[in-house]
Amino acid sequence: MAVSDSLPWKPYPELSDAERIARANTFLESMRTRRSCRHFADTPVPREVIEAAIFAAGTAPSGANRQPWHFAVVSSPEAKAAIRVAAEEEERNFYAGVAGEAWLEAVSPLGTGPDKPFLETAPWLIVAFAQRKGGFDAAARVQNYHVTESVGIACGLLLASLHQAGIATLTHTPHPMRFFNRLCRRPAEEKPLMIIVAGHPAADATVPAFALKKKPLEQIASWL
Ligand SMILES: Cc1cc2nc3c(=O)[nH]c(=O)nc-3n(C[C@H](O)[C@H](O)[C@H](O)COP(=O)(O)O)c2cc1C
């Protein structure tokens, strides 16, 4: 097994514990204000914001540092319209019964339906693809590891970065979503995991009250 070179740890900023706690809480308070947005304005968002958020996503930890993600960024009206048509077709089937009763009941408090006008209104659609095979060389085809976990973490960073930049997002998962490979011109071996819609909320945007219901710390953590 090859042994890699080591570099000295690059120190994080010198902080007191009080400063660390304050920073952690500042981040928490900011993230508490993130809400999935389903009503977007067509107000433009600079490409630099999207690029920085994808760079941030690309800093995520990943199995064996394989970075098994690709983000297809869509802004052209034609491509967004094609995505909307394909997504709404799948969503019509989904809400007509493909989802099954339990799933439809689970999403009912969100008030969502098959119409997805935001796929055309929002300035940016970012489709996250998971690569089962890849490598640093674009042509490489080595096995990747913990692919879904890695891409999930990267998408979390992407969402947090956009939120910090004051951009509203929606994580959207039309079901099934293989059409993204064709419309984003990605190889069949890549698996689309989610589309992240990014933009500014419409003036009359609302959020489902249900979304504000978050589990308490005691329920999501145990201390051993
Ligand atoms: C993996 C994943 C898939 C999601 N898919 C959809 C979706 O297809 N449509 C939708 O309207 N919201 C979708 N959401 C958003 C959730 O409904 C939303 O995160 C949840 O209701 C909590 O609301 P919040 O994001 O405002 O906290 C998805 C979220 C995740 C993490």
C-alpha cells in the first residue's frame, strides 16, 4: 500500500471557548432561518454566488477523497422549460398514485402537487449527480466509495453556502428522475440524486407551517 506524504496541520483561528460557542450559536441561528422555498421570483442571482457554493460543496469530505459528485448547473430558459416538462410528467404520475398512499400522506402537510412553475421561474437549477465510478483524471473509471453519503454531505454544504449568501433554495426530487441524465447530458452511469433550485423568493411566497416543526435536541442526539 502506498504511503502518502503528510503536511503539518494548518491551524484554525485562535478562539476562546466562549467565542467558539458564540460562533456555533450564530451559525445555528442562521440555519434556523433556512426554509425550503417553493415560490421563486425571476430576479437574477450572480453566477459567482453559485460558483462559490459549488466550490464549497466540493470541499466536502468524501469516501477515499474520491469526490464522487457532479453538479449540472442549468440557467437557460429552454433547458429549464424542458426540465419542468419532464419533472411535471413524473410528478403527475407520482401524485396520481405511483407514490403510494403512505408517501402521499407523508407529504400532504407540505401542500405540494405536480405543478412546478418554480423550475422555470428560479434563475438557477443545480442537479447533483452521484458518480459510482470516477477518479481525479476525468477519464478515470475507478470504483468510488460511500457515494450517496458523500454527495449528501456536499449538497448540505451547497445549501448552507447559498443560505449564507441570502439565496433561497428548494431540494427537489422528482420521482423517478432519470430524465436528468438526458437533459443535463450526463452519462447513464451517473445517478441524479436531487435538484437544488436557487433564487430569490417571490414577494408572496409562503412556507408550510409543518416545515417549522423540528425535533428537539433530546430526540436527535444521545450522549454516551
Ligand atoms: C432529499 C430531499 C428531498 C426532497 N424532495 C422534495 C420535493 O421533491 N419537493 C418538495 O417540495 N420538497 C422536497 N424536499 C424539501 C422538504 O420537504 C423540506 O426540507 C422539509 O419539508 C422541511 O422543510 P424546510 O426545508 O423548510 O426545513 C426534499 C428535501 C430533501 C432533503
